[in-house]
Amino acid sequence: MAGHDEAETVAALLVAFREHLGREGPSDNAFLAGVERLVEDPATEFLLAAPRDGAPPAGVAQLRFRHSLWTAAPDCWLEDVFVAEPARRAGLARALAQLACDRARERGCRRIELDASEGNAAALALYEALGFTARSKGSGARDLLLGRAL
């Protein structure tokens, strides 16, 4: 779990994620300020991964926790998983996603959820290999993530 002393590393990886997505904002400073705020929040965890011992972190995952009335336990939202280009295909995304599941279990979560683009076949294959499905709520129907800008 990343601590306050690793906020700059976390923010830099999230800025790289922003650039990978082709987005212009939030600014680098906004990412750093947000990470510094969230790293102090007990309902948020950032996980870092490096391709080998002694190497700098090249992957990040953000976890958010909340209590669910429907499971009578905490839920985990795997909000972001990103691995920098030079470190891809080294198993970091799998390691981060697995560690996210492990952390959720350790915190008593009964469910972990995430969103992924239908166009990101590699991410979907990874998450499916780890047991994620589009039917996490047990209804038999596909779950859909809906949103609205405010």
C-alpha cells in the first residue's frame, strides 16, 4: 500500500495514465493534490508494482472501499489500474488486480467491482481470467455502469 511519501510516484503514474487515455485534464498538480488527499483517507488505497526488485514502480491501482447494505459488508471498487508502457506484458497488471482482490478480502469485502472499456480486450481478458464477470450482483443479467456528468 502506498504511503504519503509515495504520493508523487502515484500521481506521476496516474498522469501517465491520463496521457495514455489522450485526456488533457486534470492537471498534474490536481492529480498530486488529489493523491495526497486520498492517501490519507482510510477508504482509499493505492497499490504500486515494479517489474523487478529494486526497480521503480511502473504500475498503480486505486481501491475505494464503502459499506454495502446489500452484502452487509464492505465493497471494493477497483477504480484504476495502469502500467507504464515499458513495463507492460511483465505481469504487473495481473499482480495489481490480484493484490486488489487480496486487499479487498483482508478488509472483509464480499464483492469487488470495476469498469473497463468494451474496446480494451486485453483488460477484459485479464479481469475475466481473475474471475470478474459482467454479472457480479447475482441477478443473472449483465450489470451496466451508468453515469451522468453534473
